[in-house]
Amino acid sequence: MPNLKNSFKLTVPAVGANLSVSLDVIPEPEVVLNFRPENTWKGEFGFDWLRTGDTSLFGDNKYEDIVSKQYKEAAFTNLETNQNKYKGHFKKDPAQFEKLKKKYGTF
């Protein structure tokens, strides 16, 4: 396993002198924390999440399955450019879903 430590030198002014301190920073572990609304939630407050379709709640559609591009015909050759049209032919778009995941980001 590679060494994951990073060394930094910090100079702190002390009374009449400079104090140098070395420290090792170990990257924080990566974890996944899932928040879920209560069973009675109907979308009435402004909280959103990258939905996975696992709660059976109102509006909890698995985004990975519904993020798509809309086309004018079933052959998927001409993109629909009018955002107000919604009766077209939709093709799942994994690249758009990845962009959406990056937009939500992690914190």
C-alpha cells in the first residue's frame, strides 16, 4: 500500500522566535451517508438528494434510469431543443447522469 501521508512545514511566529512544526496529514476516510425523508414526506420542503428509487416515496425515481436526452423521433437522431416539449422520445444518457452527480458533489 502506498504511503498516504503528506508532510507540511508550518512556521508560527512565537514570542521573539519562529517555531517550525512538522505534521502528517492522513486523508480522511471516504464514506457514504444516505439521508432519507420520513414516510409522510410529499416534497413540501426544499430538500433534494440524488434519488435512487429505493424508498417508494412520492417522486423518488431512480435518477440513473430517468436522466435522458429528448429526441424528436424514435430513431434518436434529432435532439429536441424546445425545453417546453415533453412528448418526445427519450434516451437514457449516462454522461448526463455523471454530470448531475458532479453537480450535487460531496461534502
